[in-house]
Amino acid sequence: MKVLMLGDSQVGKTTYMASMYGFMADDKGFNIAATRDADRKALDRLARRVRRGEYPSRSEFRSEYNFEFRYTADDGDRYSLFNFDWIDYRGGAIHQRENDPIAADLSRYLNEAQALIVFWDCSTLDSNDRQIRRQWMRIKQLTLAYAARANENNPLALTFLLTKQALIPDDWTETKIGADLCNFIDMLAQNQYLHGMAACSEINEDSIGNVYFPFLHSMKFGFRDELNRRIARCERDHSAYYNRSIWGDIGVFFKGKDPELNRLNASNARMQELDVLFNSALETLKEQDGEGGYFLF
Ligand SMILES: Nc1nc2c(ncn2[C@@H]2O[C@H](COP(=O)(O)OP(=O)(O)OP(=O)(O)O)[C@@H](O)[C@H]2O)c(=O)[nH]1
Ligand SMILES: [Mg+2]
């Protein structure tokens, strides 16, 4: 599965991603690990620097990271869930002309992603600058292109992340862009197959706010699909097991116990356990809806 971050230059995408990695790569509960050594080193360094209050430099290219989503139990047992790509786009890419290869690349990602995180810088919510307003129109246009793909067979996750919360204007919902954002969210909320979240985040040397929930929300359909795939595989293996030849049955009879059936049952039980754990993590998110600077729509 793919998660795409969308936002103009300098809105805080790389900062969020480094902090999210710093927070999630802890090998406890649901967590992530970078699958490539070079990514792990680069992200560890970025996350450490952000914690010290040093922000990343401007992204020159698109970066695509591959992570393993996994669960580590209290006793240290680790279950691999699935791998996913996380795409950090160079902000300027959203303004490329449609026949430009970078624009084509971005639109391919908008077509493939199962989770989109749209970044907007709080300090520009009340801006009257024409360029900022154009950027906002462009972000809406690209978000709509993504949202249009959500349907019964293909539910999608969408997060609006308002970054640099420390700089949010008073009564931001009354500002021009803020009010338009609220209307836009109302409109998107009509689509029941688009699962939305809006959140504010502030990342600086003293605080790393709201990196976990946008991440968890972005994983929900990847998790559901993976679980369904595994259940289907398990059912197939079970039915192959019960349809085996008479020789297989005789073998089981003499061996007294059947390691293959034990393995299938254990893997079934583990999937159910992980499903319960993931759903209860999503439940915490629902319970806190409206608190801590975020809400679901
Ligand atoms: N106060 C505050 N400033 C932030 C925060 N996140 C980012 N910044 C500032 O915004 C700048 C840009 O952040 P980046 O994460 O590099 O932004 P980006 O979206 O990756 O930008 P491009 O790589 O140019 O597309 C940083 O250098 C910081 O000065 C935040 O949460 N709070
Ligand atoms: Mg960047």
C-alpha cells in the first residue's frame, strides 16, 4: 500500500515524517521499521535532529520510503503485518504543468495511494496573498482527484494536517482559507467511503504533537486488506487440508497429531488477535474524537 503526503514547499511534510518515524520505530505495540538500511540511517538522523530543534533542509526530489508495519507483543514476539511505501513529495511538484513528468508522477501516486495526508501551514490560513490562495485552490483540486476514487470497493483514508499549530491565527475558522477548508471538509464528508481526519500538529524541540493518530488512521485500509488476504489464504489452506488424499489422513492417524493443522489454527488465532488489537487502537482514536486538536469526518 502507499501513503502520499501532499503539500506545498515548506509546509512541514519532511518534519512530520521524520517525527512520525522517530515516534513509531520503537519496536513496541504497533510499530514500523525501515526496510532499507540507507532509509533507516537517514530517518534516524532526521528524527534526532528534529528532536534537537533542527529542521530538515528543503527536499530537492521525491523520496519514497519503504516500511514494515508490525506488532511487537510485551514478551518481545514480533508479527510482521505488511510493507508500505510512504511518499514525501518535493512541495513545488504540485505546481508543475500537466504534461510535465513530475506532474504525471504525482498523479500516478494520487491514483494508487490508499491514504493521503494533505498538509497546510497554519500561519497562512488568514493570508490574502494571491499566490497562497492559488496554492490552496491547487491543493483542493488534487485532493478532489484523490477523493473521487473512494467507493464501496475502495474506501480511502484522508487526513488534513494543519502544521505549525503554534502559529495558528485566533478564530481561524473565520479566516478566508480556514472557512473554505471547513466547507471543503463538509463537502468531502458526504462521501461515506472517504474516511477523513483533520488534525493540528506542532513539532519543535519541546513538543512533538499529533504524529501518531494521522499515522494510524492512514494504516486502516492497508491493515484491513492485508487481514482479508491472510484470512482468504488461511481458508484456502484449510480447505486444501481437509481435501487431502486418504494417504494424508492415514499419515495423520499414525503420527497422532498434525503439525500442519496446528500451524493453520495458530495463524488463524494470531490474525484474530491482531485484528482485535488494531481495532481497539482505532477505537481509542474514535473515543478521543474532537479532543487534542483533531476530529474525524
Ligand atoms: N513552528 C513550526 N515550524 C515548523 C513545523 N514543521 C516545520 N516547520 C518549519 O517549516 C520548515 C519546512 O519544514 P519541512 O518539513 O522541511 O517542509 P516540507 O513540506 O518538507 O518542504 P519541502 O521539502 O520544501 O517540500 C522548517 O524548516 C521549519 O522552519 C512545526 O510543526 N512547527
Ligand atoms: Mg521536504
